[in-house]
Amino acid sequence: FAAAGRLVIAIEHDQRYIKPIVGVTFVHAPIAGKWYDRQIVSNTITGRRFDLVLIDGPKGYGQTDRLGMLDFIESIQLRWIVVDDVNRPKEKRIADAIKGSKRLIGRACFCEPP
């Protein structure tokens, strides 16, 4: 996407993974509870249009999960959404919520490990 001149935003809680990458804007959002700091996420994505949203973090096991994204699914403009690890129960809940959204019909891809 970056090579095509698209804006790439990566939300990351672990500063060790924030590295300079041409065309990528990293946003540090520490974990607050079980998900990213919601205010930082809101400030980053509200009012923006995305060609692709990839949900692959924070890690979907242990003390964190990805369910916080459900609060933002209906409020962002997007073309495509990809949810990784839908073989896990919490990620499946995200996938099911997306499948139930009339606005997102035909705009989703769900990935399971082989």
C-alpha cells in the first residue's frame, strides 16, 4: 500500500516493534485494560477512510484481546477488513459481528492458520 502512495497506519502497543519504515506511520497506543488505549485509537482512526483494515493485534491471547475493535467497526469508513486468527473464540466474535453488519457485507476476509 505504501508503495502505491497509500497512507499506512500501524497501531502498536510495544515500542520495540515501532521501527522507521518508509510510508508507514506508527502510532504508539499502550494497552489500557485488555486493548489499546481507546482515546489514542479514536484520535487515530475517527473520521478517516481506509482502503484496508487488518486486525492482527494486540496479541489475541493472555491478558489482551482484539475485542476492543468492535467499538469502532461501525464508525469507520472502510473498503475491506481482514481479521486474522478467526479460529480463536474472541476473534470469531469479531468476525461474527462483521458478518452481521449490513454495511460490511462482501468487504471482509477471515484468516485461519493452516
